[in-house]
Amino acid sequence: MTPEKIPPSAVEVEKYVLGAFFVNRKIYLKYSVFIIPDYFYSAANKIIFEYMICSGCTDFVVMSEKYPQYAIEIAEMVEKYSHGLYLEAEIEILKDRYERRRLIETATTAETAAFGDYERGASEIIDETLSKINNNYTPAGKPELLCSIAPQVLANLETQELGEGTGYKTGLIDVDRVLGGFCNKELCIIAARPSMGKTSFALQIIRHNSITERIPVLFFSLEMSREAITGRILFSEAEANYDNALRGYKNQLPAVRAKYETALNNSPLFIDDTPGTTINHIQTKIENYVKNYGVKMIVIDRIEYIKTLSHSKSTHEQISEISKGLCYIAKKFNIPIILIVQLNRGTEHRENKIPELSDLRGSGSLEEDAVKVLMLYRDDYYNRDSEKKGITEILIRKNQNGRTGYCEVIYKGETMNFYSISRDNPEVWENNI
């Protein structure tokens, strides 16, 4: 008979830490904020620490009177206190044992489900398990002094050219002058109604970074197949008509092939079109491609195609869950995530069809979670006699670290390309702000 395994713990370390808190209140105030009660395996130690943080009391005499059944343990804690104790290391041990216990609990639940829960598919059990692991895990890290952060901030700013912002660019000088760029740790949104050019604009950003700048990009194309996306990229780069090629016209194929062989071959762009992807799938793949392929930017088209495990929640709650998950991923892996969102029909029912930031308020917590929000609008889509034929307005509705405003760019539908109007005329841009 196999003996029952004892869950990972470090009860003696628990006593050392609590003893330090009893003897030196300054130590308690400094280090108790880094501990949660569940770090303690011993029920007695957990109860004592919970009372400490609820009452603020660290007097071992008072505590012995409060819990006479633990008086002997408390006296032992005080005796064990050592002035040479390295609390940071001891707390890390407690945290490690806690995370191991949670991992075992999650794995046991997964094993039970894998053996007996045939009402759910294996992929659903795996997703649920990954979700629990991610939710229970507390990543390493601690607050950092301003004086250690400031030099890198200043160094980054000193490398910028006049008029340029930090971060990855769109490749459209008018837009980049207002936006600044897509920066690490940011969730950025591109939103519009259908037929405004959301995907084409996202591909403009992807092409500029992965092909022109040779920056590794991971693109989750959840709406269109990887073949369709690749075709659009190839023909846009060659300024050729992809629609004509799909209808059998081959006259531009030699130019497209030549462009691929000279400029696009070996471009560090990764395309994932896996259907039914979840936020856990996305996180796992991002971690893999950031660590192993040096990916620097993530683009996702679109949020509506990301599935959640919480099927019982409302659409509003599901979108909020995805949005906050993407914010976490952007910060964890120090990358910008650009998310494409389709606006609801609210704009269609009002006279002024130009989208506003408020149009996102029905979409979970997207408006508050995003650092930057760009919206696209084409007046000629709604007005046949528009004076802005072929013009797309890029509206920077939110920009936490810079300016908001708008600028106009030329959009050529046949090649799905965007062009700056004021590439050599900054005054035009200034008048559009």
C-alpha cells in the first residue's frame, strides 16, 4: 500500500516568520504585506496570522490570551526568532510551498475529470485547468524604486527623433505623429463598423513592422484564414489587386511573386488562424513565441471570436474577462497587444455616424482597459456624394500617454493600402488636430 503523500509545506519556516512578527513590529509592517494567510499550511499558524492582519496586533502576550490553545506554539515562535533571519527568502519558501499545494489540488481535479467526466471534451478540461493555474499563480516581482526606473525611461526618450513618439509605428506618418506608437505593456484597440477597413489597417501596421522594420509579429487571425491574410499581404505589398487575382486574372502575379522573393521572403510574421481559440490558448502561444522566436508585437482580429470558459456569463462579462486577460498578458510579457473590435449598430441609428469612445461602453470593460483606442470612419461609405471619397479618418479617441485627435489618410480599396496625405506637408497634419 502506497503511503499517503504529505502536501508540500515548511511549518518550521512558518514559525520563524511569525516569531519575527511577534518580536519586531517593524518587520511585521514591512513584510506582512507580501503574505496571504493561505501561505501557511499549519491551521494554527494560519489562524494566528489572520488575526494579526485583521487586528493589527503583534503582541504575543495578547495573542496567547486570545488563543490559549496555541499558547505553547506562540511561545515556541518567539523563542525561534533569529535576528539574522532573511525574511525575503523565508517568505519565498512559504509562497513556493503554497503554489505547489495549489498545483497539486488543480492537477488532482484535472485527473479526476480526465478519468470520469465524459460529458466534457478533453480540450475543455485542459482549458479549465490552465485557467485555474493562471488564476492561482502569483507571478514573481516586487515594487521597484523610481530611481532605478527613471534612467531607462530617459534613455528611451533620448533615442527618439524630433516629432516622433516611442513605441512601434503604423508606418503612416500622420497617424504616428498623433498616436506616438504602440508601446510595450499596452492593450490598444482598433474599432469600427464593418467595411471601414479595420483588418486592412491592422495589416498596414503588421506589414510595416514585420516586413519594413523586420520586427517579429504574431497575428491571431480569428476571422479570416491564414491563406486569405497572406494573399492580402502579398498583393498589398506589391500594390496589386488581390480581388482580380481571385477571379482568375493573372497579369499581376509575376510582380507579386517578385515582390515576395525580394522583400517578403523570411519576413518574421507568424499567422495563427486556429478556430475556437481561448484566452488560455492565446497566452500559451504568446509565451512560446515571445521566448523562442523573439516576438515583439501581438495583433488579434477580432475579440468577438475569442471563446471563454465561462459560458454562463453574459456577453458583457465575457468580453470584460477577455479584455482584462489581454491586459495581463501584455504586461506579463512586456509587449503591445493590438485588438480589433467591431462596434455595435449604435452608430447606424444616429444622424452622425462618426464613432465615439462611448460606442465602446457596451463592450465589457474595453474602454477602461485599453491604453489607446483608434476608430476608423469613411464618410463615402454612408454618403454617395461625399467630398471625402477615398479618405479614411483615423480617430485617436483615447491615448493615455499622449494626445488625442484625428487625421485623414488615403485608402485605395483595390490594393487595400493606406497612404499619408501630408507625408511631406506637416502643416496639413497640424490643421487636422
